[in-house]
Amino acid sequence: MALPRMDIVIIGGSNTGLMNGIVLKRLGHNVHILEKNTQTTRSDLAAGITTHPAFEKFMEVHDKSQEPWSIVSPGLQFLNKDGGAKRKVEKALHMTSWGFIYHRLRANFDGLASEFCKGPPPVKEEGDGDVIFDEGKVATAVELVGEKVKVTYDDVSGEKTKENLSIMADFVIIANGANSSLRAKLFPGLEREYAGYVAFRGTVPESEVSEETKKVFDPRLSYYTYKNGYILLYIIPGQNGSLTPGSRRYNWVWYHPLPSTSPSFPQIMTDTHGTLHRNTLPAGTMSPTAWSTYTSLATTVMNPPFNEVIQKTSTPFITAISDIASPSALALSNKVLLAGEALNLVRPHLALSTTSSASQALLLESVFKGEIGIEEWERRVLYTAKTDSLKTNAFGTFLLYGFWTAAGWAVKLLGAVVMGMWPFRLFGGKKSG
């Protein structure tokens, strides 16, 4: 039996929060998203996304605009030092960008029109619940008050911050990312652990790339590996969402070992204003002097096509690769749920983050339809979170350091699958509440 209509608060209005919000809205629940960002539209973040079947299913079912949202690639290829293809794998892939997906989801959640979806579907159709996308709201606490959950937040949307406001909900989803302060309060002691390497990222307009390099890359996901490092690249929509050849972008990710104790680590993670960033240095803020070390390195270790796109990237950014995972996906008598990177931060090697969020949202749809229980939802998403992390770590470590270094992750993955992970907790621990 389907669950009765609820008032649901989602903390975090990025892609994870929006996917859950769309599902619940269309099941007739009232959904109020609290988003800390104060802007209605969001910057593109210069971040590409490769999707997998679960996300593609989500878009097929829940994207009522029915407009194209990706660039389809026939598969992937591994390049040699000269830039030739030494191996190809035929597997259809969908390439898109964070900004494209965010604005398309917004169109489906609250009817936001943008260059990414100029004709959004109706905000409310028969059977839909009411929705609010509430910007400039920073959630600070969640607590049980009788049968309800009280969400306390600050309003930073105006010139003066209004503190300690609150809203009551029947159910709360925490989807505010890997640095979630609410997760830290529910599960004290969890900290992000640096994996020992960084990911440089950047995009180059298709129009600025040489025809010779285009012929090498188009239209496949391309990899190049060398000792203790690798890089990949694929085509994504243009900055304003264009899918037209000639106006798209090449998106690349370069994984490079960099110990936290190395003087180079704080140098590259310090922006042009002198601020040291712990996890991500945003696009446009990287020190040209610090970056010049790596553009010089690229001329030595990269093959010609990859070196070209690195040299032509004007606003690279960097992420320090790290791990963090909640021991549980439910808290406060199962009335609070953690989703996306607030639940489990998966390293980006296999591009599973967006797809994992889509899987969780589709599975939550089954809960609210009465097809499975909420604890079964938790069991499945924790199992998938664990195996996704192990698969990703094995794959990324293999490309970076070789077979023997990756073998430990592979053995852990095998053990997780064989054991069936029941009962399951990511790193042990007890539920909160």
C-alpha cells in the first residue's frame, strides 16, 4: 500500500536532492527543498558527467520535457604515446554536464526555464504534490519532535541573516553533499580521508581544438595511462547546453599522485587570493604559477592530443580525491534519510555518483509506493554504496599504479559480494537515534 501524503523536506537542492524531489512530488507528496545557494540558476561548474543505465532510466521516466540531454558515444578507447588507439571497447555511453542535468531537473521539479530547457513541463500535474525550491536556506539541525522532524535553518538570502528558523516535516532527506554538517552531527567522528592523489579537471571549447586532435578523440571516451598517472576525456554539451557539433566542449580529468605532506600540495590547493582549499579548488581560481608546473609536466608525460587540450585549458580546477561514508542511511527513527554524497562519497573514476543518486531515488519511489520497506531500501543502498566504492577504487588504483596495488581493493570487493553484506554497515558503527 502506498504511503499517505507527507510533507517532506529535502536539505540540498543539487542533483541528488532534485531527483528525490521529483520522484516524491509525482507520488503526491509535498516537497520543500532547502538550498544554501542564493542564486536561482547555477554556474556550469565545468564538470562533465558520464551516465549509466539507472540514471538513463530515471530520465526516461521522469524527464517530461522529453528533450535530448546528452551526447551519445559508441564506446571508449585507450590511446598510446603517439596518440593512436591501442584498444577500443564498444559500449554506448551518454555524456553530459553537471549544469545541464541540474537545470533539466529543476525544469521538472519546479518549472524553471533556462537555456538547458526553454520549455519546461507544467510545475504541477494531476496527482502531483506541491513543491518549493527555497534558496539561501542553510540547514543547521534536525531533531525529532513527537512524530515529526524539526529542521532548523538560517536564511542567508537577504542582506541580513535570519537565524534559527524552523520547519516541521513528516520525513527529511539529507542530500547536501560530502561535507554535510548534518551528517557529522548525526554520526560524529566521520572525516574525509585523502586518498593520496588529486584530479585536475578542465574543459576546452570544441572550436579551439585542432582538427587532428578531434579526429583522435571523436566521439569516444578516451584514456591515456602512464606510470603513476592517467587522464581521460570526453565530449560534453557547450556551456549554455548546446549539443550541436562545433559548439560543444572537451572535458578532461587528469589523476596525479600528490602526497599531502608534499610542499606541492598546499601550493596547488591555494587560490589566487591566498586561500588554502581542503577539498576542491574552484575553476578560475588556480594560481598560474602553481599550474605551470603541471602544464610543463604534461609536455613530458602526455601524448600530443591530451597535451594539446591541457595547454589550451584556461580555467582548470582541482579536487583532492578522498573518501567518506556514513555507517547508516537512516536516522531518527527512520524519519531522516541520507542520500548521494552525504551518504557515501565515491571516487570519480567510474562516474558513478550521479547514477548512484538516481538509483537511490528510484528505489525510494518503491518505498513510497509500498513495494518495499524503508529498511530494505537502506540495506540495498548501503550494499551498492560499498560495492561501488570498492569497484571504483580498484579501477582507479589499477590505472594509476598497476595490478598489484589494485589487488587489495579487488579482494575486498569479492569479499563484499560473496558475503552478501547482510547485515551491513559501511564501516561499522551504530544508527543515530
